[in-house]
Amino acid sequence: MWTRHHKQRKFGRFVLPAITVAFLSYFGYHSIHGDLGLIATDEFERQRVARAAELSKLTERREALERQVQLLSDGSLEKDMLDETARYQLNVSRGDEIVIFNDYF
């Protein structure tokens, strides 16, 4: 009976480890630098914190405007608030007054 005897090749034993290293390198790189990787996650977190701060500022501004609107509404019309708003909008004051502009409108 004839049998073929193959010589063991030097590179044959490195094929599976080379494929494994390439596979792990590819996914390792994309887990750090990819669209959903660690670096992108840090950037998303920074944006979330910045936008949460902006949201709190806008919420405070909205609440202040709601308080002013409530003071000017028909049910609780206050003369001082109406006078102050009219003077600010029309840019009118008396000669004996000192005007300090507070930029809240």
C-alpha cells in the first residue's frame, strides 16, 4: 500500500493564530475608535452633560418668563409690573429716574 507522506510546513501552524490575531485586532480597533467605541462614548457623554446644562438654563428662563406672564395676566394684573414692562418696551422714563437695564425680556 502506498501512502503519501507530507512534509510539515513551517507556515501551516501559523495560519490559525494569524487569523485569530487579525480578527481580534479588527474588533479591538473598532471597539475603541469606531462609531460606538470608547472614544465616541466619551464624546456622547460630554455632549449630554453640556446639553443638560443648557436645558437647565432654558428651563430657568422659561420659568422666569412664565412668572412674568402670570403677573401680567388679567386675573392678577399688577400695576408695577405693567409699568415696568411698558417703560422697558417703549424706552421711556421720567427725568428724575435712574434707569438700570436688566436684560430679562
